[in-house]
Amino acid sequence: MKKIISLAKRRGFIFQSSEIYGGFSSCYDFGPLGVEMKNNIKRAWWDEMTKNHDNIVGLDAAILMSPKVWEASGHLTAGFADTLVECKSCHKRFRVDEIEGQGRDRRGTVPKCPECGGELTEPRKFNLMMKTFVGPVEDEAAVTYLRAETCQGIYVNFQNVLNSMRLKIPFGICQIGKSFRNEITPGDFIYRTREFEQMEMQWFCKPSRINTNLARSASRGSLTNKSRIENWTLDEWFDYWKEERFNWYLKLGIKKENLRIREHKKEELSHYAVAGADIEYKFPFGWREIEGIHNRGDWDLKNHSKFSGQDLSYFDEETKEKYIPYIIETSGGVDRSFLVFLIDAYEEIKGGRTKTTKATKEIEILLKLDKKLAPIKVAVLPLVRNKPELVKKAKEVYKILKPYFVCQYDELGSIGRRYRRIDETGVPFALTIDFESLKQEDLTVRDRDTMKQARVKIKDLVKVLKEKLEN
Ligand code: GAP
């Protein structure tokens, strides 16, 4: 992790928030490369949801909502709380689930502080919602909360989206946005923070009861032949989305041996879930959740109907039945995926890949990011910088490519050094302008992973690079 954190800072991916003031605990800022990569992750997810799947539409709801939303969702009650113990000597706080198994006594309690061995307080519940005030008067009437999950904005807009888009069940609504949780023990760099981004999709489907009725009607011959997918049960959708989401990480280059799906035990289910599973990644600090897939049953729409007094049911034209749709949710973290993509792409090559005498003494860092996620797509490099004609040509090429790709121009240091620098930030293609380029109007395109170089005419560059980046 130290190496990843150091690379992230050195190369402009991630900085500590408010660093000049000594930092602000568990908050991070994404630098020039970080914001590009983060946008690429979000774009890849958005495209996956809205282009690679049928019947999913997007939404961008406000972070601040009526506090009633959080009453209805169960987040203001004990449902959304961590159990916390505090050390009576060093006053460090721990989540009980975090220190379970460390120094338990025979009754299963954790009697000692894992840091200093001091006595711990009795466990107590700690709500994770971040409180704020809306308007000039800071009284109880002005209290609201920074959202703790983006999906609540989707549920409260269920009828708006359904009516405006004339959707038919099953369908999905997806959203990307910031969420806030007053985590007791943030840590592991950007793994657990108090401000983070989520990518959530809520899949609205028929309750199993309707499917059973449908099957009965179908066997009586009163229904036209329906494609089976529309009548999938909740369990079938749950399995489908687990697989789809698992495969998304694989498609973006995560090594299969570093990923697994872990089903939730009954006692660890969130307050809203009937069933749940985590997609976990093998971090340097152990297997941890990166995305949750939940069967939320009718918890959300039923409660929002009850608390708002609005009927949030759906009328099924086919069965002529009215029902509250059931929900399968996929809920991933942008920041956690970012960390996963960074860690999984990171490679160290002792002695470097080019065997010059200098290089053999060093460790080369290669960031094998998927081309879709790489923050900078193309680097433009004059072979040497003390030849004005090469520099001029390289700048011309840079100007041609800039409107199409996120490009970088670099003339500082030897060409070998510059290749190293761009490999470290995962740039898929490096273009070198050499003396031949001046005569032939071409340049070399170097592939980050194979280091193979091929000459390409400058006039064909945009087309060739587009093809290379898309494949
Ligand atoms: N709507 C359901 C929900 O929010 P969750 O399992 O609490 O479920 C989903 O969170 C995902 O959000 C997690 O898998 C993780 O990627 C991200 N996430 C949750 N808390 C986080 C935190 N404190 N810091 C960073 N990411 C977090």
C-alpha cells in the first residue's frame, strides 16, 4: 500500500485533502490524473449499465433530501449504525466487527484494546448519518442529512421516472454520486472514507407472487407467449446481477484470482436486505468488499409509500395486478474500484525491461491499466529536445491529437527516462518523433505492454489510435 500511495501522490492521482493544513482525516482529493481516471471508471460503468443492458435509464438526484427520506429508509434508526467500543486508556475507537476474533474471551466479547491492551467500554450503537442544517437557523426544524447512499434518490423518483419514460417492469434506474458516512474507523487510504462516490443501479422487478400467478395464467392459456426473461424470479435476477457485476471487473482487466463473490450470512444482512452478496477483492490488507449486490425485496418502495402517503405501486398491464415492485440492487464504490484498478495494474520489474546498464540497477514500475481507464491515452515525445525541428514536429502532432485524446507532451530527459515515466502512469501509447519522421511524415507508436514499436503515417494517426484504443 505504501508504494501505491506514494505513486498516487508522486504522479498526480490522489492527494491528501487540505494537506497544507496538515491534512483532513480520511478525505482525499483526486489530482489531474486521478480525476481523468475516475471519470473513465464512471464512464465505463455508465456505458455498461445504459448501453450494454436493456431498459436501464439514468438519474442525478440531489445530495440533500427531505429528512423524512431517511426516516422511511431506516437509516435514522439503529439499522444504519455501527457497534463501537472505546478504549478507556488510549481512547481509540473500534468497530466491534473489526476486532472480532482478536483476543476474545470465552464469552465471545473482546475484553482488551488491540492497540494498548486497555479496558474497553461496553459496545454501543453509533449512527453513521452526517447531520447538517439547511437555512440560516440551526434548529431541529432545519436538520437534514448528507445522503448515505445514492439509491434513496432513485426510490423517491420511482414514479417520476416510470411515468416520464413509460417503462415496463423489469427495468433499472442507475445513478452515480457522492455519499457520506460518519465512519468510526476510516482507513486503508481511499478504501474507507467519510466522503465517497457510489455507482448504484436499482433493478425493479415483479414480486415472486406475480410470477406464480403469471405461470398459472400461462398454463391456462390466457397469456400470449412471453419471453422468459421478463418473468424471471427475484432469485434469478439476483444471480444474474452478481455475475454481470463480477464480469465487469474482469472485462476491465482485474485478475480473476483476485476477485471473489461472498454471500452474506443472515446476521450480517443490512437492515433493508432479504439477501446480499459482496464482490470482494484481494487487497494487500486482505479480502474486502468492493461492491454489494442486494435483494432489497419491497422494503424501500413500501416504506416510502407509507411515510410519504403516495402510492408507489405499479400496474401490470399483463396480469392486471397492482403491486409494489421488488428491487435487486448493485452498489459499487467509485473510490474502491479506483483503488482496485490501481493495485491490480501495478507491476514492478527488477532491472527494468530495457537492459541498459543504468536500467538494470533500478526497479521499473509499470501500470498496466485497461486502455479505457488509463488517464492519459497518448504521449508525444520528440526523440531529443535540442533539435528544434523535432520539437516543432512533435508539437504539431500533439496539436493534431489533443482534440481527440487526453494527450501528454514530454521533452524532458532521455527517451528511456520518458518511457519509464509514462509507463508508470499507464499511458497505453507513446509516439516518438525522430529524424526519419521529418522525411517520411511518420512516427513510431510504442505499445506500453509489449514495448513493440510500429511506424505510422501522421495523417493516419487519429484513425489508427482510435482503433487501437477501442480494441
Ligand atoms: N445502497 C446500498 C449500499 O450503500 P453498502 O454495502 O453500504 O450498500 C455499497 O455500500 C458500496 O459503497 C460498497 O461496496 C463500497 O464500494 C462503497 N462504500 C460504502 N462505504 C464506503 C466508505 N466509507 N468509503 C468508500 N466506499 C464506501
